[in-house]
Amino acid sequence: IIVPGSKLYSPDTCAFVLQATNSFVIARDACRGEYPVGVCLYKPTGKYIASCKNPFTGKQEHLGYFSTPEEAHEAWRKRKYALAQLVAATESDIRVVEALKKRYSFEEWYKSITPA
């Protein structure tokens, strides 16, 4: 969480976090399928559904139907960002708080998925 993608285990790069925080940041890329994270195709209409699990209620939130997977993904990212701000408020380590607040921001998210 503190240093995304780091495989180094040290006091500078790691911190204990709440179980809910750890679950919140797990991407589960292998389970995603062909669409961007947070997106699936609703075959009866040909629209794309955006959804996001709320870490506080434990329930999946339906965010709407969209014409493109990109629009649906953007709705997911915005909701994930808003939830990240709330999850950050539950953590005591300032490094974790700052990393969560930054992780799903527009700039960071698209920097991480745009080729250099």
C-alpha cells in the first residue's frame, strides 16, 4: 500500500493495516476477465455495468449502466476514490493514510495504466 508494486519487505515499505483496508486494495486481476476493473457487460442490453464493493457495508454497489467499458470504469474509479478517502480515515499510520488518499486519484490511476 505504501509503495505500490514493491516486493521489498522492510519498515520503510510496509505497515500493519486493518483487514478491511487490506481487502479494499486487493485488485484480484485474475478474476476480472476481459473488461477493466469494476466493469462487466450486461448482455441483454449490451450496456456495461459499473459496480464497487463498499468496505463498510460489505455490499456490492451498482453504479449504473454505461455505453462503453471506459465510461463504466471511470464511474468505478470515482467511487473507489471516494471510498479510499473513508478507508484512509480508519487507519492510524500516516503513510498508509496518504497512500490510500493518493492511490485512486485521477492522476495516479491513469499514470499507472498508461505506458511510459
